[in-house]
Amino acid sequence: MPSQISLNEHLLTKGNLSDDLRHLICDIARAAKYIQFALRTTQAGLSGTRNSFGEEQLKLDVVSDDIIRQHLCQSRLVASFSSEEQKDIIELDAKAPFTVAYDPLDGSSLVETNFAIGSIFGIYEGAQLIGRTPREQVAALYVIYGPRTLLVYSTGNSVHEFLLDDVGEFILIHEFLGIADVAKNYSPGNLRAIHENDGYKKLMETWLDEELTLRYSGCMAADIHHIISKGQGVFSNVGGSSYPEGKLRLAFECGPFAYIVEHAGGAASDGKQPILDKKITNTDQRTPIIIGSKKEVERACKILAS
Ligand code: AHG
Ligand code: MN
Ligand code: MN
């Protein structure tokens, strides 16, 4: 018997979930292995251009989207899905148990820099996404493609982290991840908003005055994984400049991360209400977000409102 615990084994013994949901998460994890292979083997700089053989290449976010779509279709477990890369919600089989909302490649503009990037997934029961709130998710997970490929999942009570090994198995490396109430790191997105958002300017002055440590990469998945892996920190992306509601989308980015961070003991707010309680009205819907260590999120919301 292998002494290491695989993702499937962990879901079986600790996930407290149905076989259907376990199979769907394993299918998504398999898709992520193909994405990490595509990222590793596609020549750098090939973002929608031609490779050195003159062959046309798709952007890696489109490649990633195709890979995930295929795996969701083949799972036979998906009633409908919605991707950041596709305008319409795709309906597959109304009788299938789940709906999936995903960002196939978050931080895709960073591909050529070789920074860490990620894929993000939120899973709902039923065939509908519109009208639901992220609190209704039955699972959320993300994958980070960095120096190592990591997968973090929650099925509603705790948060666990896996490493993709050389054999191609996701192996448990950290169980029951937690986020402390107080943040020492900050990760401020859409900073240009300070010119028209006085609250955000005040918040930045507070974080600068208190000498929090800056950790911002430009990939939400990697920046929030930093918080989850260090067990503290705060990430923000609020309205202002060209993005009146902030840059990040509720269904594909903020909803899944709010679910995971809250189940690790952190918080996620749009400044007024928990992200988990915001109704999804359309797939392009953006939301301001402050997410991470609970006390810092609460304080940031007060400063933003002042
Ligand atoms: P995507 O690559 O899926 O379009 O998302 C990029 C997002 C998010 O990951 C990140 O936090 C934000 O854009 C960065 O925005 P700025 O470059 O404006 O900081
Ligand atoms: Mn994204
Ligand atoms: Mn994306």
C-alpha cells in the first residue's frame, strides 16, 4: 500500500461527499494535468501566434478551456457549465447532477513571464448557475501551475492541499489549512482606483503606514494561494478607474475563492456583504472583493465605507 494519500483516497475518506461529486473533482483534476502539460510543452511566447514551424497556435487560455470542456462533457456528471472564456452557459444534460463555473487560466497574461498561474472551479448542484449564490456551491477548487503544480479543494468543511507528483498523482501535502485573523501581507489589486475611490486610497495609506509586506503577482489564484499557504494575508480588488465594480468576476473567480477562504477560517466581502451571499445575475458580473484574514477584511470594509 502506498503511504501517500492521493486526492481520490482523501475525497473517499475525508471529503464527506457523494461518489458523483468525487468523480467530478477527479475528472477536473485530470483536466488540470493536461493543462500543466500544455503549459510546460507549448513554446513560450506562443499566445495566439505561430510557432517556429509556422503552425498556428491557440492561446493557452483557449487550450485550457478546451481541455476542461472535454473533461466536463466526458464526465456525464455535468448538467451545465460556464467558462470565463465563453459567452454563453453551455447546457449538456438537464438530468446530470452538477453545474460548474470556471476560469480555465487565471493570470493568463503572465504565461510568458513564467509566473505562477491557475485554474479556478466552483461546483453547484442542479442545472442552474444564474440566480444562485456562491454559498450554494457544494465544492470549490483551484490548481496552481508554478514551479510545482498544486491543487486545493474544499467540499464545505475544511481545505486541503495536494502536490502533483512525477507519476501524475495528486498527493496530499497539507490538511485542514487555516487562515489567521490578522494579516501581515497585503495584495492590492486595481490600485489605479485610488484616484477616484477615497476609501481605497485611505486603505492603502493604512497598509503602507503599518508596514504590511506587499505580495502581489497579478494572478488572483496565485495571490490568494499565497494567503492560504502562509495562513494569513489580505487581497483586494475594488471599483474605480476603468472597472466600476473591480476587475474580478463573481461566478468564476470571487465565488470559488470566497468559499475556500471562508472554509479555511478567513472572510470575503464586497465591502458591504459576504461574497458568498451575492446572487449571480449574469456570467460577466464583476464584484469588488476584499478577502483573506478576517479582522483585516472587516477593518478594510470599514475604511472603504468611510
Ligand atoms: P484572467 O487572466 O483570468 O483574465 O484574470 C486576471 C485577473 C486576476 O487574476 C488578477 O488578480 C487581475 O486580473 C490582475 O489585474 P491587474 O493586472 O489590473 O492587477
Ligand atoms: Mn481570471
Ligand atoms: Mn482567465
